[in-house]
Amino acid sequence: MKKLLEILFFILFLITPSWADDIREFEIEGMSIGDSALDFFSESEIKNNMRYMYKSKKYAMFGKDLKNSIYEGVFIEFKDNGKYIIESLIGKIFYNNKDFNKCFKQEGVILSELKNLFAKSASYKDHGINSHEGDPSGKSKGSWHTFKLNDGSGWIYLECMNWTEEIGYYDNLRITILGSEFGKWLRTEGY
């Protein structure tokens, strides 16, 4: 029940209402697309912990575990050009295999609220439950929902992912705020 209340808090207070002008008005942990990661983390912390997730090293990722937050982890992706401008922002809640069904329950609550929030300002697509392209074996499966903002500034993704042990990632509920430039790159060059 505590997690459900936290999710509702997340929905009501950490996402801006549907009248938002563009993707930069949405936040996770106070951060938005277009912000400098240096406003939240030190350059040495970023450099010492950044990694590359895609076939190109044009964009890098930095993640941090969180305490006393709705999210247990926050991840940012940025162009690796020394400016650390946030292009993608991810909040995650982690699960173990025993309680993974809770992920789908919480996803359902969030999805319902996001549909209401974006009823007029975004198109919605349910991708169903599929294998994740980040797992070549095809064994890692999860659900995926996309909200594409009508103004073209970006996307909001909601995902509930059950990774295989071989991949080494934690199962998670994930909400992603993705700017248009990075999103286009990801679809054309990232994988």
C-alpha cells in the first residue's frame, strides 16, 4: 500500500499537467530534458560512472542509486561532448523475481493516470509484452507504453521489464522522458 501511495504522489506531483508546452516541462527528481547534469552531479562523479549503452559512443549514460525517494535509481543520457545536457531522463523502481507481479500492478495504476494526463496532448501506443532488443537471447520480456507529445518535443515511456539473469540488470518499472533529438537518434542509429 505504501508503494501505491508513493506512485500516486509521483503521478500527481512529479509530472506537470497535460497543458505543458513541451517535454522540458516534465521532471524526474527535479531534473528535466535540456538541463545540465552538472547542476545535479559533479563532473568527476559523472565521468567516473558514465557508460556507453549503444553501438555508437555519441551518447553516454550516468546512473545513481537514490535513497528516500519514490525512485530507487535515476539515469540520465547525454551527448558525450563535455556539456552534459540531459537528453533522456529515467526513473526506476526495482523488483526481484518473487515480487515482479507488483511491477505490472503499479504499471497499471500509472498507465491509467498517464492516459488521463495526456488525453489531449499526446498520442498513445501500447506495444504489448515483447522481448527487449537489448537482450540478444530474446528471453528478457516486458511491457512497453509510449506517449508521443503532439508538439513533437519528445516521448514519455512506461515500461515494466523482467530481465534474464544472464543480462545482469535488475527487473524494474521505468518511466522515461525522452527528448526528440535523442529519440530520433536512438531509432535510427542507437541500435
